[in-house]
Amino acid sequence: MRIERAVKRRLCSLPATVYSDGLRTDCAILDISERGCQLEGDVFGLGNEVEIHFQDAKLCVPGTVAWKTYMRVGIHFKATIGLSEK
Amino acid sequence: MLVLLTDTSEIARRTCEVLGTSGAIRQINLKQAPPLLTDSVEGWIFAADLDQEGTVTAGIRHLRERALEQPLIVVTARRDVKTSARASALGATRVHEISNAAGLLRDPIFANRFMAMPSPFSNDPVLMAAIAGTVAIVTETMTGRATTSASEDLNTAIDAAIASLQTKGVAAWLKALEAVHSPTYRHVLQVLAFAVSFGTLTKLPPPLLRKLAAASLLHDIGKAKLPVEILNRADRTAPGDDAILQTHVKLGFEMLRAYGERDFDILDAVLHHHEYMDGSGYPHRMKGAQIRPLTRMLTIANHYANLIEQRPSRPVRTKQDAYKRLQAMGHKLDLGLVATFKGVVR
């Protein structure tokens, strides 16, 4: 049974750029919450520490990689971010 | 029991290395008088230099004890008319060249023996065939036969191992590995199992999964060039042991390159499977993104296999305990991949 987390995730499809160990990777945000997000793209080579640039929001958030598969990665933000109600 | 007749030749030495994984074998020196064999003998292996004067005579003297139904495998350096004639004179049932270690291990005398091991999975021919195939490949690589990821034998063994691990699971594979005696061979086959399951879980595309499997089978190939005393020492605390052991990654890389390995991912994984994300590994102290993702996966599978390995110097670890220790390595490993690896441990 999946335990619903207190922090709600919002499904989306937004572009983001991830920087890790000096390398840049363009990917898509699949879902996002105040504490983290799930990205899809060429993310397999990312290091442990990342910085995510949300292009639409003009926001830059540092984070750590929580889990990873070949095409997807889960990120924990180092600080909570505010999400609009829209 | 199998009886292995040997002398001091290179053929004898290499045969002993190859058969080290095949269970209880009574080794008898041809120069000694034939001993009294009290246990029931299933078959005979003759591994001595047939070119040496007196070897055939000594062999015939020992083989007087052999019953007609007991097979005799003769291991030779090459297959020519003279050697074949001498093998026939001994009464050989089958002749194998030592350069083809896989062929020797696939001989029914060993295959049957392997299947007869007391394992709850011994009645699973698919699983046991997959393990026997990979044991044969590891034996070949560890005894110096040139093997690359392009080798047909290696690819057949990898396909069988992947199919078997994806259908039967890691637990069945690990249980069946109890039949493999050599710790070095068992380690390689454990790493293969963890790597393939890990690759499947991370949804690696099939070509990359096969590369990871090949790299895990070949990752310790350099240990074939290290002194056996150091590899088999339970407590490797002697001064200089670590430095010698650390050379196995470069040795393996050089061996594979000399054999003609062209796959960069595999060469990189063999050379760098002891590098850490924080730059504290060896041989090149690489950091973060400098380490390729397949290599990071192999590092995790290799570490986990080392952690669950039974050693006389420490109590047996549960898989959960071993995983906690893996997590405790923190930023040395790829944190995202370690989190995903939890699915392999379950």
C-alpha cells in the first residue's frame, strides 16, 4: 500500500536545467512538491549534489539526489519552495 | 570423489586452478606410489605433461585402480597425433585441451557433479546451466584465457545469466552459488547477480545491461595476476597487501586491452570500480561525474557483495545490515543509485 505523504506532489510537465559536478543537463519536471521533484531526461550521470534551474519560474534550488533510474531521478530540495495555488 | 593425477607441470597447475571450483577432488602425485582409495571414485582426471618420459607409465600404474565404468578425462597442452595416442594408451574417455577451460568444466563428469550438489535448486536445470556457464567463463578469465565482451562464450553465459536472474531472482541464484567452492569465483558470480538485478531495477536498456553484466564478470580479472597467498589470506593485514591488491584494477584493464577489448564502458568499469564519488578511491582518485554511471553501479554491486561475504574474521551479516553499511558510506557512492539498490536487497 502506498503511503500518502503529507506534502502533496503536483503533476506537471515543465522544462528544467540541472547542474551537477559542473555538467549541464536539460530535462523535464514530472512532478513537484515543496520539498522535492521528479525529473525525466538524460539524468543517469548526475552526481549526488545538484542545482535545479526552473526555467519558467526563474528559480534556482540546490538539492540532493534521493533515487535514480536510467531516465528518472528524484530530488530532495535543500530548502522548501513555495508553490502557487494555481 | 574424483581422482586427479598430476605432476609438477604447467598443465597440472592450471588444471588444479580450473577445477578448484568443482568440489572435492583427491589430488595424487604421479611420482608417488598409488595410494589405497577408500572412497567411491566417480571418475579420474589425468593432468600431466605427456611429453615427459615416464609420465604414461606412471599414469598406467595409477590407473590400474580404475574400474571400467569410471570415466577418465585427460587434460593436454595441445591436440596432436602424439598426444592423442598417449591419451588413448592411458584409456582416455575424453581429452580436453587446458587452453579451453570452459570445455573442460562443461565435461559431463563435472556437469553431473555440479548438478548433484546438495542445493534445493539443483533440480532447476536452467539456473544451474546459467551458473555453470558463468563459472566456466570466470574460470577461463582467471586462468589467463583471452576473453573480451565480444567472445561468443561470454555472451552466451551472460544471456543465460540475465534470463535466469530475471525469472528466478537473486535469492535463488545466491542459494545455488553455495555449490561454488572458490571464494574469488563466488564473489564474481555474486557481483554479476547484484549488477544484473540492479540494472533491471534501474531500467537499463538491454545493451547497457549486457555491458554491465560483462563488466561484472570481468571486473576482477586482474586478480589472476596476483599471488594466490594474498587473495586467499583470510585477514589481509600484512604490510603491503593493500597496495598489491589495489593493482588488480590496472592489471585487469591492461589484460583486457591486450586481449583486444574495445568497449570503453567495460574497460572503464574494470579500471575504475574502486573509485569513490568523493575522490577517495583508486587508482585515479576520480570524483563525481568523472565516474561513469555503469562504473558506479558496478562499484555498488561489488561493495555489497564484499559486505555480505562470509569471512572468518567477522560474524555473518544479514542483507539488511550489509545495506545499512552501504548507506553509511554516504557521499563515497552515488546516493541515488544506492537508494535504488535497496530494491535488490529486498
